[in-house]
Amino acid sequence: MKAIVLVGGFGTRLRPVTYAVPKQLIPIAGKPLLYHVLDLLPPETEEVVLATGYKADLLDAYVRAHPVRWPVRTVPEAEPLGTGGGMRNASAGISDPFFLLNSDVVASADLTAMRAAHLARTGIGTMALYEVADTKPFGVAALAAGDRITAFVEKPDAKDAPSHWINAGLAIWSRSVIDEVPGGRAVSFESEIVPGLLARGVYGFRLTGYWDDAGTPERLLRCQRLLFDDHRGGAGGVPKGAFGSGPVAAMTGARAAGASFGRYVTLGFDSVIEPGAHVEDSVLMDGVRVDRDASVLGSILGPRVRVRPGREVRGQTLGEGAEV
Ligand code: GDD
Ligand code: MG
């Protein structure tokens, strides 16, 4: 099977970091969010097609420079086409059925088992679902016997949510669904298309374990914690010459001798944490510099942010080049 991964969207809730870097390239637990999504695909996946839009060139350059085990191709859209339009735009040569994945979710999902469940039925789609208390930011499914989806509502008010089982952003669809997406305009697959597909047999695949969407700063940092706790953030520990608990995932060129670390930190390429500085529960992107005796807690620092000596950055999201 092949996979279409939806990689457009502006990442508005992660501004100002996403003015410089698309959400999918923000590193968490040692590598970009996108790469953690790709890790979920079955090993025998034939090809990955990235439906890109915002900052398509950066994404294309990154995946060329950092190849994964499958062939990866990017198909950019000139105007944002929404989730349905993006899927349609990227669908030339796609397999039947195919995976359709959001690029901003972190999960303990067995997509090989989901494929087996899909192929064992006669439906046109299988959507991974996850049970949450607050369904408001998500698409919500009603389930009947055999986990057949009988209703699907995108981002309903709490009183209109048909259950607590939400669309986890990982699905398998028959090629024929692409024909249902009108061309030439932006289309939300979840709002405009999915409800009309249910009569043809769409099933839920209930996820257990962990899941979250990394679309906001709080959720992105939670996703990083989930990945580290699942040992998907590398060897753990702290960088050479540093102190503290970790886990810290340090990308190439990161230096932190004499600094101290709490739990859950990613250090981007060529970042420098000076002696006496302290970092925990944070993402520091490429070229960030944290001067001596400064501290960074619960924050996301965009490329080349500088934190001056003795300063404390707590609960902040700082854009490229900011100085505090
Ligand atoms: N190509 C393309 N074009 N991709 C897009 C576009 C676009 O115009 N807009 C969004 N995307 C991509 C995003 O990068 C993301 O990977 C995915 O499509 C979903 O978009 P989000 O903006 O993150 O949507 P959401 O989080 O509000 O809701 C979606 O995900 C939830 C689970 O995280 C929906 O699929 C919900 O039903 C679902 O519950
Ligand atoms: Mg999202």
C-alpha cells in the first residue's frame, strides 16, 4: 500500500514558530513531528506521497536531505486545498486502498493491524478512532455493531457530539473516495465528504494506548513527553558533559557541556546551552543559544532564538531569531 500524508495547513496555533518552520518540521523527541508519523507506517509500505502546501519547498528539501526507509514524493498545491482537496491533488498513482494520514498526530497505533481489519471487511474506509473526554477540537464518530460508523460530525458542540470516539487522523480509504472530492476549490474531507461515504461502509478501528494532536504548544510538548515515555526519543540520558535526568534528544552539533537538564528536551542542530543553564520540558530548534545561568521550561524556541544570561523563559513559544 501507498500513503498520502496531509502536510499543508498554516500551523496557526503554533505561531510565531510556524512563520519560519512548518509544524511538521518542528523536532520533538529528536526528530520532526512528520517523521514520527511516518514511523507508524507498515515496513512494506510502497511509497509515501506528501500533500504539501505552506512552506512546501522547506518540506521537500528536508525529506530529500533526511531520507526514510520508503520512497517519499512531495506534491505541492498552489493554493490551500483543504484536507480533501490536498488528498485529491496528491492522488495520481495512489494504491487501492491507500493510507491517508494527518501529519500532526502522535500515537501508539498498529497500522498493520488496521490494514488487516480493513481488508477483512467489505467497507470503503477504516478510520482509527481514539476515546477522549473533550471532543470539541476533533471529528467525532457514532458507532454501531461491529464498529460500523453511523454518523460523523466534524468539531461539533459538546451537546451534539455523538460519542467520545474521535477521528485520530489515521485512516485507510478505497481509491473511489477520491472521485467524491470536487476539484478546483478547497474541500474539507472530514466535514464535506466523510458523512456522505458512511452508507458505503466505513468502520472504526479503536486505538488503545496513547494519542494526541500536536497542533498547539501545550499539546506539542505533551506529544514529546508521550514519545519519550514510549522510548521513541533515542537513547535518553543527557548530552556529553551535561548534568541532570533527561531524557534529552540532542541533534547533530548540539552542545551542552556544563548545562543541566530536567525531563523531556529536544536540542536542535547546532544549538548551544551554556554551563549553568537549565532546560526541561522544551523544544529548542536549530541554532538556539541559551546563555549561562538562564533557564527554559515548558517552552518552544524557534530557530536561532537567544536567551540571555540569567533569564527565565517559561511557557513561551518564541519565533525565529527572538532575543529575550
Ligand atoms: N495538503 C493540505 N492542504 N493539507 C492540509 C491542509 C490543506 O489545505 N489543511 C490542513 N492540512 C493537513 C494538516 O497539516 C494536518 O496534518 C491535517 O491536514 C489536519 O489538519 P489540521 O488543521 O491539523 O486539522 P485538525 O487537527 O483541526 O482536525 C483534523 O485532525 C483531527 C485529529 O487530530 C481532523 O481530521 C479531525 O477530524 C481530527 O479529529
Ligand atoms: Mg491537527
